[in-house]
Amino acid sequence: MMRLPTFEHKRPASLRQAFDLLKDSSEDSLLVAGGTDLYPNMKRRQCEPRTVISIARIRRLKRIIGNQNSGLEIGANTVLSDLGADPVVAKYYTVLSEAATQIASPQIRETGTIGGNLCQDTRCNYYDMSYEWRSGVNFCLKHGGNVCHVASGSKRCWAVFASDIAPACMAIGSRLRLASSRGERTMPARELYQNDGAAHLRKSKDEILTDLLLPPSDGLISTYLKLRRRDAIDFPILGVAAAVRLDSKGNCRYAKIVLGAIGSCPVQVAEAEQILLGKRLTQDTIESVATAAYRVAKPQDNTDLTFSYRKSMTKVYVSDALTKLAAKAEYS
Ligand SMILES: Cc1cc2nc3c(=O)[nH]c(=O)nc-3n(C[C@H](O)[C@H](O)[C@H](O)COP(=O)(O)OP(=O)(O)OC[C@H]3O[C@@H](n4cnc5c(N)ncnc54)[C@H](O)[C@@H]3O)c2cc1C
């Protein structure tokens, strides 16, 4: 059995208290919300913070306000089961609801938060082994070593970002609010990420993700499909988040496809927009978008199943997601 290392546990009751704690100790402290990602990582000694600052008591971070017309403001401490069960999210931002309800297990969804999901660590077959195993083969680029066991000779880490929520947020054009003792800022969800497995988050250590901001729904039709070995518990080895808005003639006036779990950050299929905008969701356009997604998907050999299978499934899943949207559009 793997045990947690020793650490000091702080439980601020407000954002202000959390900012002060982070200011005093940001070099050797880490935030925790539900702990379903951080604590297993600490057990594997992937990180050993001296202080863990729990934001779970901060009530301001656990709320869902607004509606589909104004847009929704969802606090970062909202647990995945509440996100999945919210009727407005399910009806108007379906991609988020479908992503949330497919994560892990009921127990983890009751504890794991949106903020923790969006800021979770990257994963890799080599990195996610015990400390002893990793020390036996030499530590990798992601943890103090100078070798990548996935792509030897690589100067960068290829660990995979396997969040289900992040691609869903990006597909519907969500923004994120981050705050620190220096003030707050908002940015498009896609700007939180960069394609480097060892440094995938573009935020400073003292910043807390406080809210997920959803735009007005405005006729959004969306869905999330997830590939994994088992139908429960498993992380995605491919996630496809698809969203469209159609005009009165059924032509796309908004279209986004975002792929998850195939790289160190979610990948937006830029060509999808070019192909779909102004067109109907016919079999031909769907086929062209699926082919474009297949081209940009470059999974590595560092998660479950083979990378060639995961790449080939991109085409199938994108095609299925758009076919599902076309059927939804017909009945809406
Ligand atoms: C068996 C198992 C299966 C899983 N399956 C999936 C899956 O299928 N899909 C999936 O997406 N995830 C999966 N996860 C990962 C994880 O459970 C979820 O992503 C969960 O939402 C993480 O939320 P948390 O609150 O527990 O995060 P925590 O563990 O509390 O935090 C995770 C990271 O985010 C940081 N953090 C947390 N909150 C904030 C914040 N507000 N601002 C800034 N930083 C913050 C922490 O410092 C930490 O680095 C799985 C985990 C396990 C153990």
C-alpha cells in the first residue's frame, strides 16, 4: 500500500485567506480541492508539497448562477456529480453534462471538482508508476530526469492531458476566471493550456481558478464522446467534444470540434470550422471533418491501447459525434 508523505494541511475559509497562504508558501505548497488527482500523485511521490492548502471550505467557489440566456457562472469547487445533474447544463450545454457524467466512478464524481479537473496533472504510462519503479528506470523529463521514456531523444515531455471537462469547455467557447492576491483575470479556456506534458498549465502557482464562465447558449447543440477500455473508472484515451449552432436554414453558424487525451493539451480541429461554417451537417461534410480530425490527431504510445488504434478511432468518433448532432438538430 502506498502512503502519503508528511505534509501540513491548511484550510482557509475565504479566498483572501487562501491568497495569503499562497503568498507565504507558494514555492513548496499546492492547492487541493477534492484530492482525487493530487493525493494519488503524492502517494506516488510525483510531488511532495510541504503544505497542502485545501480550498474545499471556500463557499464562494461552490455555486452555479445564471441561466442559458445570460450564460452560467460555475464555481470551481462544484463537484462533477452536481455539474452532471444540473438541468440547465444538461439541456443547453449538453457536452459538459455528458463529459461530467462519464468521469471515473460515482464516488470520485461526488468528490472531484471542476477546478481540479481543469487543473489536473498530465498522465503517462511511465510517469504514473511508483517512485521505486521510476527510480529503477531513471526519472523522466516530467520529474527531475533528463530522458523521455516514450520518445527517447525528445527534448519535451509527452505526458497526456486526460481531462474530460477541458475539451467540453473549449468546444462551447467557455472562459475561465483566475484570481490571486494580485487581482483577477478571465481568459478563454483554451488559453489555460500549452502542449508540454511537464508544464501544461499557463497559470502561475499563486493563482486560483475560481469560476468557469459559460456563454449564453443561443441555440447551441453539443455532445461529448469518450473512448476508453472500460465503460467506467477509466480515463479517456480519446475524447471528442463537438458543438454547433445552426441558422434557420440548418447551416452551421458556429462549429467547434476539440479532441482530448491525444496530447499534452486539448487539440482544437481548426479545419472543422472552415469546413462546416455556412454548410449543413450532411454525410459529406461530416466525412471531411472526420478526415481533418484524423490528420491532426497525433497520439503517443503512452496510455492504454495502441496509438495507431486511438488515431484511427478519432475519425470514427468525430463522425459519430457530428452524426449525433445532425440527428439532434432535426428533432430540435
Ligand atoms: C480512478 C480515477 C479515475 C479518474 N478518471 C477520470 C476521468 O475519466 N476523466 C477525468 O477527467 N479525470 C479523471 N480522474 C481525475 C480526477 O479525479 C478528476 O479530474 C477530478 O475532477 C479532479 O478534481 P479534484 O477536485 O479531486 O482535484 P484535486 O486532486 O483536488 O486537484 C487536482 C489538481 O488541480 C489543482 N487545483 C484544484 N483546484 C484548483 C483550483 N480551483 N485552482 C487552481 N488549481 C486547482 C490542484 O493543486 C491539483 O494540482 C480520475 C481519477 C481517479 C483516481
